[in-house]
Amino acid sequence: MRVSIGSDHAGFEQKQALVDYLKGKGVEVVDRGPANDDRVDYPDYAAPVARDVADGAADFGVLVCGTGIGMAMAADKVPGVRAANIINPEFAALCREHNDANVITLSGRFVPLEENERILDAFFATPFGEGRHAGRVEKIMALEE
Ligand code: RB5
């Protein structure tokens, strides 16, 4: 599995830790930056991660900002992306099972690192449920047309 990851300054510290966490689990990680915690604009980092997923260069994207909200808004503008801002493992599983989310956005300021690790574990462990959910996701994607 290949994961593209990025953050802004507010998510930088957790992004660095999550890169190590994922690599430790054998995940191939593409780090789209930033390389330090200088103040940056989150859409500039949401875009390359979202495009990696949309282009098939990565299976999933992970984005961390202060809340995860701005990252989700920005990533969802890229066609093919279904980004979800997630603050607990239960929602992480549900956004995969019901919504086939392919980008997860996390809060570096309001959710502790250990909880974000559990969130990523649930996200990556949960397959899309298909069945009744498939047509609904197709309807989401049809809104891009
Ligand atoms: C940066 O201050 C903050 O606005 C950003 O990290 C994020 O929370 C936006 O949604």
C-alpha cells in the first residue's frame, strides 16, 4: 500500500510522527511536505496529496492541519477524491465502509497523536462495503460532472 501524506504548520509535528508510524507498519509513504513547521497555506499541501490519489500514484492520502477541516475542503475539490475529516476510529471505519473515502484528514491540534494512530489503523483496515453503498458513492462522484 502506498500512502501520500502532507500537512500545514499546525499538523507538521503529527505528520512527521505519522510518517514514522506508517513506515514502521511497512506502508510505502510519499511525504509531500512541508519539511519544517514554518507557516504555510494548507491548500498548497492538500493539492499534491489529493492529486497523488486521483492519479493513482497513491492508494490513499493523509492530510493533517489544525482541525483537518481546511484540508478536507481543499482535497475534495480534486476530481476523484473523497476526503473525510475524522476525529475518532469509529468514523474512520465508517468513512471507508460507507463512503469509500480515499483521503483522510486529521486534526493536529485537537486530537492526540495516539488517537490519530488508532484512526489511521481503523481507516486502512476497513474495506469499502460495496452493496447498497456503491450506488450512493456513484451518486457522489456524478456530482463532479
Ligand atoms: C491554521 O491556523 C489553521 O487554520 C489550519 O491548520 C486548519 O485548521 C484549517 O482548517
